[in-house]
Amino acid sequence: MKKVGIIMGSDSDMPIAEKVRGQLDKYGVPYEMHIYSAHRTPKEAKEFSENAISNGFGVIIGIAGKAAHLAGAIAANTTLPVIGVPCKSSELDGLDALLSTVQMPSGMPVATVAINGGKNAAILASQIIAINDEELARKIRDERKKNAEAILEKDAKLNQ
């Protein structure tokens, strides 16, 4: 199974990265987690991205706030799917990070989830890897079924 790269721009992004890690652990998806800044450690971020395919990665998740150029910088150096997770900061409630992540130039896509959407980033990364892994696809389907059943149970209680 391919690995997921979880790259944070700063250790302040760790709470969101933990949501990613938790969901990947739930599915049994292997991953590596690193702190590489698009601005403060551009060489390391570039090297990680350029070598990601040969190092067994299938998807990379870039987690960053404020200017949030990390996911775009990663995407510029690999053909792997990149998922950006914009993080809420004290300024602008994460809108700056969201716009920096989602507004990529033509030809350089970054899939973007909600502000602080680490869990959805992990699920999307798992779905991408599951294209070639039926066991992982089954785990994702089972979780969706369980979530649907929980909602229907709540609806039944509401209407009793």
C-alpha cells in the first residue's frame, strides 16, 4: 500500500495533523509526518516532493495556515495528488489560508478541504489510495455505512 505524506508548515499545525493521523490509523494507511515550511525550509520541502514517488508515497497532504503556500509548493514538485488543509489562525479566521490553498494557477491543482479539515483530508487521501486497494475501499465503505446508521438512529429517536 502506498504511504501518505503529512507535511506541516509549522508545529502549530500539529492539532490538525493529529486528526489526519488518527483517521489514517483507523484505516491502517501508512504515513510519514514532517514539518517543512514552503518559506523557511523550501529546499527540504522541494526534496521531499521530488522524491515522494520513489519513496513510496501515493498522496501528500499539506497543512498550513496564514499564507499557506505549502500545498502549492509541494504540488509544483511532484505529480502525486496533493491535498491542502488550510488552517485557522488568529488573523482572518483561516480565510487567508483557504484562499492561498484553493487559488492555484491553471495546470497546478491542489485538492482543498475545509479550514482545519484534517479528517476529510485523510479520508480523501485514503480514497485515492483505495483505487488500487479493495481492502481499504471496504473499510471506507464500512465507515460510511456505520455513519449513516448512526444518523438514522438519531432520527428515529427524534421522531419517537
